[in-house]
Amino acid sequence: MNKNEPNYERYVIVGLVLTLLIVAGFSFYWFGESARLTHAAEDFAKERVHRGRAIYTEQCVSCHGADGEGGAGTALNDKSLLKNTMDAIIYSVIRSGVPSTQMPAWSIDFGGPLTDEDIKDVTAFIRAWEPTAPEIEPISFEPDSSRGALLFETTCAVCHGENGLGSDDGPAINDALRLASLDNDWYSSTIANGRPAKGMPTWGTVLAPNQIEDLIALVDDWREGIKVDAAFSVTDLIGSAIFSLEEEDPESAALHVTRALTVADGTGAEVLRNVAAQLLADDNTGALATLTALQEQWPLGDPVAGGEIYSTYCLPCHGAQGEGGIGPAMQPNVFIQETINADLVEFMLEGRAGTAMAGFDGRLSEEELANLVAFLRTWQP
Ligand code: HEC
Ligand code: HEC
Ligand code: HEC
């Protein structure tokens, strides 16, 4: 090394050591500080959850349930929902609501009652469920032989005969020997693929896989020797019979009435038997008049059973005596007075979009709704 050149090495080393000391000192300070910040953040998050709980209890419980288990609104305390949905999404759904469902927009920006801070609070409250949220099973499909029978009677019976007993256009499917020697996989493939060259259509391109499973459930019951009634909708069949008579096709009308009689009971069945007799006596005008009157009162329900359903499903919003609450008064109610039974059932299946009146499709059966309508009629003058 040349003696005349300045030696910087010393300074470099001193500089390096000083830098390290500063970095180390800063880290010590920084660790302390970050612990302090973490505590502050935890406290802040706890307060958020606490405030969120209060908002949830006041605004959301009526639809989403006290523990987020769901009701008129979806379940929120659900492991897969929480795992797959970021806070930002939950936040924005609450802010803007879900159009054409009952989920209102909550943000002041959209005319709701909550500030953005409130919505962050309630989002934090919902998020806090995640560690303990239960896994909610999606509703799974259960094959159903009476649905299968409905499909069979309306789609296959033209060729395979009523109850699958065969006709000129197709072999019997409900045939004990054949059923015993062939398994469900064979039936399922035969129905799906068909034998187009031999007059058996290819149903796999027409029917949904679930519908073929319903048909296989029917095949299963036939194999066991069980007689299956088709899940006919009497409401639809009354309409079809009226249509057939208006088209001057009394044979088809008689078929619709016969089908309706396999499922109708009580007073409804009595009236339908009268219609069948009128058709048999060629009194088509009389049959049309009886059917039209029946359609106006259909479905006929049991008011006592309907009262129990009301207490469970409707009382929270419409009041114990139908005096009203979240929803309008039911006793008396002009809309009910002016609407025929079948349309009221339809209304309750569908609900009224954009309001807290959710549809009951999937929650109440047609029979239960008929009972409910009969009950609501007892409250009208
Ligand atoms: C009047 C009934 C009603 C009220 C009150 C209500 N919700 Fe909803 N909420 C619903 C319905 C119905 C849905 C499902 C909408 C759909 O079909 O997508 C829903 C959906 C949601 C979703 C989306 C869930 C998902 O599966 O993606 C969140 C989050 C939510 N609500 C939070 C809230 C919060 C928070 C409140 C209270 C501030 C609240 N809701 C109040 C009816 C309601
Ligand atoms: C247009 C008339 C027609 C319709 C409609 C029809 N099939 Fe067929 N089907 C036939 C004919 C014809 C055969 C016999 C073909 C042959 O000769 O191999 C057959 C055969 C079958 C077989 C095999 C029977 C056996 O024992 O070999 C099954 C199972 C079957 N059909 C089920 C159905 C189902 C279920 C439906 C309704 C979704 C249906 N078919 C609708 C005409 C029809
Ligand atoms: C979550 C609250 C809620 C529940 C539960 C509920 N409703 Fe409603 N219902 C409402 C609201 C809100 C309306 C008014 C909708 C509107 O603004 O048009 C309504 C409207 C109605 C109407 C129309 C009344 C009119 O004057 O237009 C009928 C009928 C009705 N509900 C019957 C029922 C029956 C029966 C049940 C039980 C199966 C039921 N509701 C359950 C909230 C509810």
C-alpha cells in the first residue's frame, strides 16, 4: 500500500460498527414498540367485535339468527362461508345489500342506518365466529320414488303404460322377473342411452341426472313390489283439466281428473269424484263449472294445522294475533280477502322480492301452505 494514499479502512470499520449499533438499538426499540402496537391492535379489535355484537343483535338477528345460524337470511356462522369469504367482501355485501333479495343495503350511502365504521365493527363480529364455526352441510339431493313416478307417468307411460305395466308402444318396465335379473346400473344406462333405433328415446340428453336417479328410486320400489303414487300436483291438474275441457277434449280432462284423484283427499277428492261422474255422463258443461268453482277455492286446507304453522313461521313478523310487526297486520288483511287460495299459496312460495317477506319454497309444503291459507281465512270478516 502506498503510504501517501489516505487509509480509509479504519473509518469504514468504525462506520460499520456504528451502523450495526444503531440498527441493533433501533431493533430493540422496535420490538418493544411492535409488542405495544400488537396489544393496542388486539384491544382495538376486541372493541370492534364488542361494538359489532351490539349492532348485530339489534339489526341482523331477526333474519340471520341469534348465533348466525340463519333463518329468513343465510347462515353466517358457517365454516366454509367464513373460510372462503374475505372481510372486504362481507363488508361490501353488508354495505350494499343483495339486490332483489331481502338483504337490505345497510350503508348510509345507500340509505341505510350504518356508518362505514359500524359496518367494519359488525364484519369483525362475524369474523370472530370463524374459529368455532360449524360446518353446515349443503342440502343434498335425495332420490325420491314418488317424484320418479310423477316423471314416469308424464313422460314414459305413453309407451310403457300406467304404472309401467306396458302398452303396445313399449314393454312393461314394472315386471318382476326382469327387475330381479337386472341391476340399477343397467336401468340407469338403458334409460340414459336409450335404444333409438328401436323406439326407446335417449333420455340422458333430455333429463337431468337427478331425474334419472328419481326414476331409479322408482325402479327400486317396483323391484320391492311397492306401489308408488306419483307426486301429482292437484292444483296443476285442475288447471289442466279445465284447459282440456275448454279445448273440447273431455278424454284428456278425464285423465287429469283420474290422476288428481290418486293424490287428493277429503272434500277435494269428493268434488273430483263428482267431476269424474259428470264427465262419464257426457255432462262436459257441468264438469267445467264444478272444476272452475273448485279451482277458485283450491287448495282446501285444515285451519287448525295451519294455526300451528303460523305460530312457528309467521308470528315473529306478523304478530301472535295477526296484529302486525315487521310485516303488515293479517287480521284483517285486504290482500288476503281479495286473493284466491291458489294465488295466496303461490305468493307464500315466492314471497315479495326486495322485502322481508321471504318465499317459503322449500321450507313449507303445498299442503302446509293450504292449511296456512285456511287459517288466515278464519281471521277475515
Ligand atoms: C330482512 C332480512 C335480513 C336482515 C335484517 C339482514 N339480512 Fe343479511 N341477508 C339476508 C338474505 C335473505 C341474504 C341472502 C341473500 C342472497 O340470496 O344472496 C343475506 C345475506 C347476507 C350476507 C351474505 C352471506 C353470503 O352467503 O354471502 C351477509 C354477510 C349478511 N347478509 C349480513 C347481514 C348483516 C351484518 C345484517 C345486519 C346489519 C343483515 N345481514 C341483516 C337477509 C337479511
Ligand atoms: C316413444 C316411446 C317410449 C318412451 C316415451 C319411453 N320408452 Fe322406454 N322403451 C321403448 C321401447 C319401444 C323399448 C323397447 C326397445 C327394444 O325393443 O329394445 C323401451 C325400452 C325401455 C327399457 C328397457 C326395458 C327392458 O326390460 O329391456 C327401459 C328401462 C325403458 N325403456 C325406460 C324408459 C323410461 C324410464 C322412460 C321415460 C323417461 C321411457 N322408457 C320412455 C319406448 C319408449
Ligand atoms: C321476516 C319477517 C316475515 C316473516 C317471517 C313472514 N312475513 Fe309475511 N310479510 C313480511 C313483510 C315485511 C311484508 C310486507 C312486504 C311488503 O312490503 O310488501 C309481508 C307481507 C305478507 C303478506 C301480504 C300482506 C299484504 O297486505 O300485502 C302476507 C299474506 C304474508 N306476509 C303472510 C305471511 C305468512 C303466512 C307467513 C308465514 C308463513 C309470513 N308472512 C312470514 C314479513 C314477514
